[in-house]
Amino acid sequence: MDTEAQHTERDRPADPDQGQARRSRSARFTALMGLRPTASPGPRPTASPGPHPSASPGPRSAAPSGSRPTGLSGHLDGPWRKAGALLALCVVFLLLLSHFVVQPFLIPSGSMEPTLKVGDRVLVNKLAYDFGDTPRRGDVVVFDGRGSFVQETQDGNPVGRAVRSLGAALGLTEPAGTDYVKRVIGVGGDHVVCCDRRGRIQVNGTAVDEPYLHPGDTPSQVPFDIVVPDSTLWVLGDHRSRSSDSRDHLGDPGGGMVPVDRVIGRADLIGWPLGRWTTVGSSGAFADVRDAGGGHG
């Protein structure tokens, strides 16, 4: 037996048609069994040259939530924000203090010289007459002159009015044109006459020496003889020759009398300038004046 021929026959490659048939049968068997054919390994595709994905342009990611803002917003969130909040708190406190307790009042004219000079800032005590007390003779008071010294008017610009009111409340600007500062000469029931033979004002028959008058001024060059109605005041400036006061409104409705409920407060202290820091106080000139009923005022 030719063994070499036999080995040669076994080692001969199979018929291509037979191999294709076997592969077809194997594929059908795999499909019937629900198996996925294993892909034969092959060459891996070569990546095309190009920029790295991390280097590709695109939208920048947002800053981490815990990061601190930079630029102007960062400064506003820092010390500037605290300073602004502190300033706002101080302004609110001063406004509340000015509205309810004590208000700085800028003296706009020389009608109260030498007691008060132009540019003085006086502190007006708003609680002076809030607990049953009333203005007394000799007190220097700040009052709203609407209805007595000026007609009732209303500014048509609410924004401008609010700005002026804010500045006046802090003592930074002149007060409203309807606010006045004068000295109380007569209270409700008083009989006030000018003048006696020596040129002095008389209150309820008692002559009053007025040491606060501006040097060279007389008590009044305008004669008057009035009785002050209840709940009103008769007021004059210390610089009588330059003061527009109750004397100038004798012929007006109300006769120049200031209603007590129009009084804003009593001027107690000159707060600025520092060189004029002093109390205003009430004059002792009226110590001997009796009330209309016979008692001392």
C-alpha cells in the first residue's frame, strides 16, 4: 500500500464548495440557536489625524458654584456691600431720630440774630411739647407757618418735595419755605401791647426787658394791642428790624397767631458750627409776667 500517496490525499485541502456548504450549515445552526457569531479579529481602523478632543473648541464650562465672583461684582459683594448696608442703616436711623425725637434745623436768615445766626444748625426737640407741656413765653420754637404766615400750598412735584424734605430732615439743606423759627412772646389768653412809655413790650400789664434783642433794635416800630386766642402763640424774631413775624400778619386771617399744633419743636441747642456750641434755652425775661388768670406763667 502506498502510504505516501495516502498521506498526500489526507493533507490535500478540502473542496471549496464543500467548505462553503459547511459554513452555510453552521450559520443556519447558529441562527436557530439564537447565538451571535463571533466576529473574527481584524485589523483595527487607524484614527485619522486631527486635534485631540480635549483641545477642540467649544463652550467653556461654568465656574464652580463655590468659586468667588471676580471683577466689579466681587467688590460689590465684599467690603463695598457691607459699607453700603451700614450707610443705609445709618440714614434710616437718622431719619427716624429726626422725625420723632430731635431734628437738625438749618437757620436760613438773620431774623433771630444774635441768638441764632445764618448757617447755624440747631437741634429741635420734638418731644418738648408731646407730654402735656405747651410752649412758654421766651421759648424759641420752630413751626409750620402754613395757614398763619403763608397760605396753604402744595408743591406739585412730589419727587422734589421728597428730596428737599430728606435734606432738611438731616440738616443738610435749608428747611421748607413754610418753616419758621421765632421766639414766643405771648401764649393763649395773654394781652400783649407795644409799647409802654419806655418803648418796652407789655404782657398782661407787665413790662418786659428783652436782653436777647439785636443791638440797636427797638422792641417794635409797629404798635399793636392784641389778645392771644387760646391754643395759639404770638411770636417775634430777636432781630426785630429784619424779622417777618406776627406783626406782619395782623391784618391777615388769624391775625398773625400761630396755632400750637403747628409747632414742630423747641430749639434747645446749637449743634454746628462747633465754635457756637451752646444751649438756646428759654429767656428769663418773662419770669415776672403773670398769666391772664392771675398766676405766674
